Amino acid sequence: MPLISAADMHVVNARSAASRAGENDIVSQPRMHDDEVETNCELVRRLVASQHPQWTDLPIERVVSAGTDNDMYRLGDELAVRLPRIGWAVDNVAKERKWLAILAPHLPLAVPLPVAIGDPEEDFPYPWSVVQWLAGEMATLDRLDDPVRAALDLAAFVRALQAVDPAGGPAHHRGLPVRLRDAQVRQGVAGLRGEVDGDAVLGAWNQVMRVPDYDGPPRWFHGDLAYLNLLARGGSLCGVIDWGTCGVGDVAIEAIVAWSLFAPDARDAFRDALRIDDAAWERGKGWVLTGVFAIPYYRDTNPVLVADKITAIQAVLAASS
């Protein structure tokens, strides 16, 4: 299986630049959270040497990204080291190690399999992981030969994921009713500086709040299926990264990608292939609108992520007008 940076899962936010700092570069990633932990190449080298000495001689490079939860470093040609930069990302290390090995054989696109786990040390307080480096580039439209075909391929991936037995699967808040994010949406709108029409967001959001909650059996979802977490190679989709938000529950959140990546024809193809009913489609729009919270929160530290949220929100508003 061809290999690319599975690690930071939101690394795609900066993949359009595809830049990596050199091994001796200790410049930190942008600081996005008050209590995040800073990392650098020397720290990673010490951790690897201490716990996985078989990889001590491999070169280490920071992968520059706009990821919000993890720092990622390339380790040689086929591996990457992923370190949580914030406490809320810590549990994902164990979750991904357990569940990706179970999910991967059922899925038609490559996923980043962890290959080793690291323990906290004095220099770094969290567990961390070594993962595969999967081959591909961020799946922007210019890298997809046929966006409708890509939409159908992605829908096939989502169907395969949803068909996996959900028994014992992890819970995540992205599988809960989207209406529970009401306060967050309103806080995000209050912090806007004209990036999107706040009144229009609230109008569309109020419509979402009138939609019934999902009452069916729980199914597997990825939870962050924006184009920023999709890999393309040779004009087609080849991988899906960033599994920290995966879980079982309402799968309406998977519709986010229809608004963040696809034009209307491909968006319709994606919806039709998944047979998303009207209520689920509206709940999916609601998950797009929750991205309004990220605009003021990441405005000064993560412009690529903010631009992605704005693009998707504007697409939803245009379709709702």
C-alpha cells in the first residue's frame, strides 16, 4: 500500500503549501490554544531514541500544518510521529490504535494505521504514536479528474464505513444531535467580523433546530470528512485521514464534505448515492454551520482552516436562500 502523512489528521489544512521544516528548524507551529504543549525535532528525536531505538537513525522533519490537535513529524520515508498538542486529543491515540486496525480491512480507501505507541516522559506529558505515511496530496478540486466520480467514490467509502458492526464503537460528540451546539453557533456568530453573514447563519441554523433528531441505530462515522482530510493521487481519491473524531451515532455529519469540496452536481451525486433523507441533509447543513465557531477562535492562528469553514458555510447559505 502506498504511503502519506497520516499523522496530524488536520495536516491537510496546510498541504496546499506542502511545506516541511528541516530537522534543525525548531520554529513552533502557530499557538492556537492557551494550554497546548510545544514540540520540536529534538524532542521527537529524544522520544524515539528512548522508546523506539530501531528508528533512531531515521531523519526527522517537522510537517508544517494548520492542524489543531496534533503536531506531526516525518520519520524516515514511511513513518510519521504524531504528538497531541492539547489535552483533549490524548484519548485519540488509543482510539485510533484500536479501531483503525478493525475498520481498515472494510474500507475501499487507505487509512493511516498506527504502528507503535509512545508513553509520556518528563519532556512530553502525553502518549503519542508512530503512524504510516500515506502517499497522496490534499484532495482539492484541481487534483480530481472527475469530481462527480470522486463524490461517488467517497460515498462508497462512507457506505462501507457505515456497514461495519458498530457494537462497542466509541462515542463522540459529533455523533450526538447537532442542536446541542446551539450555544456554540451563537457564540461564533457574535464573534464574526463580517466573514460571513451572521443573520443568514442564524436563519439557517434556526431551520436546522426544527429538524427532528436521528432516532435510528448508531452507525460508524468519520466525523471530520472535509476535503482537508482526503488524499488524492493520480486524479482520484486514495485515502482518508484524521480519525480522531470517529465514532458511532448519527452519521449526518458526513455530509460536511458535500459543502466543503463539491460543486452542486457532485454534491447531489454524493447525496443520492448515500440516500440521505431531508432531515439528515438538514442536520448535515447544521454541522457545517457549527464551523462558525472556528472563525473567531482560529482567526489569527489558522487562516487555512478558517477559509475552509467560510467556504462551506457560504455554500450552505447560498443553497438555503
